[in-house]
Amino acid sequence: MLSTLFVLLGAVGVTAQECVLVLQGGTLIDGRGGPPIDDAVVIVRGDRISAVGRRGQIPVPAGANIIQTTGRTILPGLIDMHLHSRGWKFPLYLAHGVTTVADIHSDTPWIIAQRAALKSGAMQGPRLFVSGARVIGPLLPGPPRAFGAGYVRDVPEARLYVRYLAAIGVDMIKVDSTITDEQLEAVIDEARKFRLPVLGHLRDIDVAMRFGMKEMEHLPPFLRAQLVREGKALPQAGSEEGTELLLKVDPAKFTPLIQNMVEQKVIVDIALYGWVPRDIRRAAQPELERLANDPGLGFVPDAEKKAWVADPGPPRPGTEIVAAFMRQYVAAGGKLLVSSDGVENSPIVPGFAQHLIMQGMVTMGVPVVATIQGSTLWPAQTLGIDKDYGSVEVGKVADF
């Protein structure tokens, strides 16, 4: 029946009012997890994909604009699920195939304005989804603060702040590990009323899952929960806490917690750039230097470029434990996200970092297909936009 439909479309041809684009001859990796499609044909009518298949199986509409992609690979637009925007960053994402980004913690009015500028075309850059300023709470070190700019003192204020963010039009809610368990439960409950996903920093994924949390940023929430399960003492909070957590857990005992997380459909965002094997980053040095010296990137602050080309130094302690977690999580059916993080004066090059992270994940033992899905379909699912984005299939937005 579908074949008949495609034949009819091909016979009709292209009307004067209709824009039809055809990608023909490349290898398609559609993001859905199946094998690559060789000699692929992708037909786009307007801004939506109308047909996908192999050459010869799908008629090409007469008068279509055909782009020959032989010898090339077609992927869904890449998605960076975890970043903190600065105005100079946006053009770099598109240049590296990252067509969608999620800003999870920036000044709320500013990032809403950036999203509007990108959507209107007034500024060049990727599709932008935003959380606004994250929810922070009374566990933040230092004296108590007044309610506002994300700081919430109790459960009622946590609910009120979620309602404010929903009213101003954010796409998701970002929480911080400085809120109490009761506040986290309230945030998740309130966000559910507005159908807003809740992402962010947590203290203990076991606790968060009881409230219905479906996303975990960084590994400490897992590591703390794992240490509790192993009956070991938690290290004191501080700058070295993450390393201590990594070195105290036993990867051979990860299975029960990982299975629980997979059953609860928790998607994990480790923000992996800092864990990318150093030989990968050093091999990319010529490209990093080219970018840093590109006169067309004069709008990028010099301090940022200096950080791009700095030597990455020795591997971070605990790298093999991070790799062991990833391998076990994917093998159990879990989903990992490819994301960069980074704020200011960071070695993370917007857009280009996505490719180094993907390469690093494969080197650390994550299957290629899962790595690609972690940069396409799975972040789209996390954002709740997978009906339109994240894979190359009929009915979705043409986003390559």
C-alpha cells in the first residue's frame, strides 16, 4: 500500500507551489537503531520527510531539486542536550551539524530572548530549547537567600517558581542538588501539570526515582546511591567529592541499581567531554588550532580560543569506572546522552565537541549505534520533541 502511494506521488510530479528536495545516493543512518541504508533516497516535501528508502524502490518526483549524496553519510541533525549559552556560541553549532541544543541554566529573560531571536531568524544558530535559571535551594552553602532567580526556600516556593517558569514559556525545568528531597518531589509534581520535563543535578538517583525522575545529569547521583547500596560512607561534599565517589564504588556491583534505572526509563547525561580519552583530543589538535586561528571566528573571545588549544593533561582519575558504567548501562538497555556542558573559558568547542565526545564514547566501549542515538533520537525523547526530530523517518521535520 505504501509502495502504491509512493508511485502515485512520483507520477504526480512537483507542482509550482510545492518545494520538493531529494537526497539521493548516500548512506543513511536514520537514528532509529537499525542498520545503515546504502544508496538511500530521502524525499522532502516542504519541511517534512515524505519518503525514505533505497534508490529504485522510491520514485523521484519529476522536477524535484536533487542533491547527489553518493559517498556521503546522512544523519539526523545532532542534538547537544547539555550546555550553557553565551552569545558567541550559537553559529558554531550549525557549522558542525548540531541543529538542536538545550540550554539548561542561563539567566531566564536573556535565554528566552535568545530563543526568540533564533526562531525568528534574526540570529543564526541551532534550534534552542531552554530551562531558564535552575532551581536552587537551602542546601546551597552560605547564608539563606531571598526567594527569586531560582532560589527557593521551601516547598511552596519551589512550586511557585515552577509556575513562573511555565508562565514565561520554558521548555523544561532544571533542578540543582541543593534543593531538598521534598522540594524535588514538589518540582516534579508541579512540572508534570505543565507537561514539562525535569532535568538536572541530583543527590541520589534512588531517591529521585521514587518521585518519578526520568533524567540524571552527571554521575554523582548514581555513585552516591551506589555507595549507600554498598553500605559505604559518603565523602564530604567539596571540590574532590566526584573523584572520591568514583574511586570508592565497586563496578562489579552496579547491576541492581542499573537495572532499576533502566526499568524506570532514566536517561543519563554524564556531560562526557572531560572524560574523552586524551589521545583523541590531542589528535584533534590541528583542527582545534585551525578553528582558534580562523579570522572568521573573530567574535569568539581570545580566552576561549586559548582554552581550546591547551593540552588536555593526564586522564581524569576514575575514567575506567565511567567507561564501565556506560558499557553496563547500554548493555542493560539504558540510554546515554551525548552532551558537552561548559560555560566560560572552556576547552569545549561548541559543536565540534559533539564529535569528539561521540568518538570518545565508542573508544570507551559504547556501541556505535547507541552513540549515534545518544546524539539524535534519545535527546529528542528527553526533550519531548521526538515526534518531529531525532531521526530521519516519514512525517518528521527534515533535519539532517
